[in-house]
Amino acid sequence: MRTTARFLIAVALSLPTLVAAASFAAAGEQPNIVLLMGDDHGWDETGYNGHPHLKTQVLDQMATSGLKLNRFYSAHPSCSPTRGSVMTGRHPNRYGTFAPGYSIRPEEITIAKLLHDAGYLCGHFGKWHLGPVKASSPTNPGAMGFQQWLSHDNFFELNPWFSRNGGPPEQFQGESSEIIIEQAVEFIKSARQSNKPFFTVVWFGSPHEPYSGLPEDLALYDNLPASYYEKQVSLTSNETGRPTKRPLDQVLRERYAEITAMDRSIGTLRQWLTDNQLRDNTLVWYCGDNGTSGDGIITSPFRGQKGNHYEGGVRVPGVIEWPQQIAASRTSDVNGVTSDILPTLCDVAGVPLPDRPLDGISLKPLITGDMKTRGEPIFFWTFNMKGDTQKKPYLDANLQSGTTPLVKKAGNLNTRNFTNFRHPEIKDSDRNGVRAILTDQYKLIVQGEGEKQKIELFDIRADAEETSDLMASNPDRADDLTQKLQAWQQSVLNSLTAADY
């Protein structure tokens, strides 16, 4: 690529950071902020997006009273990396959070750290999955900026185990979404008593498998189509923690019950905010962490599922409520991504951005109704972990061992350990792995390498199902997007070497 082209791409990639850093919140009271995230909750799995079976009354209300994000994406098609993008505003490959079970790095600057320094009381509740939650972990929620947390290393079902502020795991009886919302409300009460704005992160364990539900929620889905019974799907047994196969109708009944319970719990929080005169100036943002998993996908209009970069793997439900700023219902078709959350929250809270490469942009202009197109591309990339030969651990193994129990076993473990590797050198093979670039209109996906490499180009506005590959008819556009993607990868790899620290 010519030097001029490299320079132009580098400037383009840096513009979102420069613009967002110069933007501050309007004069007045800082907003309270609540981030909510479902686990494996795909785009179509809400009533407002037309699901034929699910009952999501509260999310539907949020979509009709707030800002519905039709084209919102997870930064990665799996959970830990996406959660890292929320915390940092950066693609997870910049700090080695390549896949589930890879921790964040201690040197990362998180939105919790930034907001805490700006006077917020910060609390985390539920799934963490960016490292162990125990007190000795340098990547626990406390180390990442939260003053209070009741968290799990990974996912959880009914009667979950949590660690409070890094202490020994304790079991809570009941429905998990209800439990963490109840704990989040108690945290918000303490923030009010201290006269501080609050930043509350609630990451649900639902609807990640293995599934379970309360009788009243299960009963809502007793009459799913009989055709679902004819298909068997693989998932985890709640009894053994090992893989099993069950009829799809039973699996979906439990999955949908979890989503409905999560939805109801969000309603509990919204009502409490209303009753305590906090709702008007509280920004509530809900999204999923990746597309629907293979054991639960049945009604998606998109190609793909959790784990790949087609729309079904990375397009997720997204909705923002903030009555003080979003007075009337609006629907947005502007592309957004979980990496945008940090720049957006910094913008609305009047907090300068960290001085390091970011991959998100502020969506505050979208919230205020001033953004009609994104302009900047969104990048996706699953790192080629099999080709990674630099395997020196970033942290000692004892600092990466988990504590909180869960049903699904990993070998003989009923908890989860983490890893992250140092990456001092950039090698040609590092650029492999599935990667994609999404613009306002087009999406280019690169899979494989060498002679087996496959490049696809889609007009995502006209072809959301990604059925018509335009590579042959539009090679110049594909070449331009490929060059931008390669330039971005180089920036990410520079970060991966720890150059940003």
C-alpha cells in the first residue's frame, strides 16, 4: 500500500478518538448510568424485533419509549471479548482477550476507572468473565475500577454462586436475574446516600445454557410448535454438567423462560428508578454480548450464529432509555457497536477519553438526534489462536484461577480459569483469523488463509441475510475495504505487543 494511503487510513481511524475526546457533557447534573447485558441473547429474541414466541414486555416498552438501535453489534461473536470492548472502548485483540476464558490485562483503562475518577460510585453485578473475581486477582472488578461487586467468574443459573467484593463464593437461592437486580438496587441506594452519581453494570447469566426457569415462566412456553420436538440439540446437562442431547422444544422452553425472567427483572429496576425519582436522569442501556448460540437459534432472520461474523453472530438487541434526553421514541438504523459504549459514556458524563487507541466512537449525537450516519467503519476479528506461538503467560497461573462454581464442567473443574499471553513480536501469521469490516452500507468478511482464503462482500443494507456475494461485481470496493482492514489490524497488533502501556 502507498505511504499516502496508509497516512489517510491512519488519520481516518484516529478521528473518532479525537472528536470524542473534544466532546463534553452539557452543563448540569451528571447522569446516572446503568449498563445491562444479556448472555448469548440474539437480535431477534425480543418481542419488539418480531419474535413469534418470546414475551419480553419490558424490553418492548423500552424500545417504544427510548432509542431502539436496529443495527447494534457486539465487537466479537463471543462473550469475554465483547465484555472487554464495553469496558475499554477497544477491540479485545488489542489486549489479548481473544476468546472466552482469556482475561483482560491489568493495564487497561476501563470506563469504571474513568467514571470513578469523575466522582461516580461504580458497581458490578453478575457475569464478569474478564478474569477471576477473587480478591487476589489483578483483573477482578475492583482492580478494573468498581468499588463494589457481586460477581461470577463466568455464567450461572438458578441458585447461583457469587463472590462479594472478592470474598469466598456464597450461594444465593432464587432466580439469578432477580438476585443481581436486587443487589444492584441496594448498591444504588448506597450511592444515593453518598450523594454520588452511580455507574451500575448488570451482566446477566441468562440466557446462556444450561437452561433453567421458574415454573411460572416455563408455563408461558408450554405450547411451542410441535415441530420443535422433532429436533435434538446438544447442550449441557444441569444434572451432570456434561454434554447431552434434548428435544429442541424443551430447550427453547427453558431458554425463553430465562429471557422472560431477565426481562421482568429489568422491569423491577426501571420501576424502582421511577418510584425514587431517578429515572429521568438515568441512562439505561441494554444489549446482548453476541448472537444466539446454536442450541437456541430457530427464528433468526440472519445468516450465522454465535461464533461467526455473519449478522447472526454479531448483531444484537440494543436499546437506550434516558427520558431527560430521549423524550420521545426513536428508532435508529445507524451502525453501533459495544466498543462505542465507553466513548459515549465519557461524552455524556464530561470525562476525557484515555490517551490510547480506541475503536469506538461517541454515540451521544445519536442519542440527541444529530447523527444520521456513522461514517466510520466497525471492525471485527477473531484472532488466530492456533497460530499463536508466543505463549508466555501475561500473569501467574495462581492469579488466573477461578473460584465461583458453575454447572458446566471444564474437564473436572466446576469453575473457570483464565489466561492471557505476552505478544512481544508481530508475525505474519498474526493477521490471520476471520476478520471483517462493516461500513454504513457494505460488509467485507475474510476467512481462511493462503489458497483457501475466502473473501465475501455484501451490501448489508439491501441484503441483511448476506446471500449475495458482490466480490466479482465490485472488486474495487472490496480492495479498498481490504486495505482499510489491514491497516486497522496493524494498529491492533501494535497494541497487542503492549506498546500502549
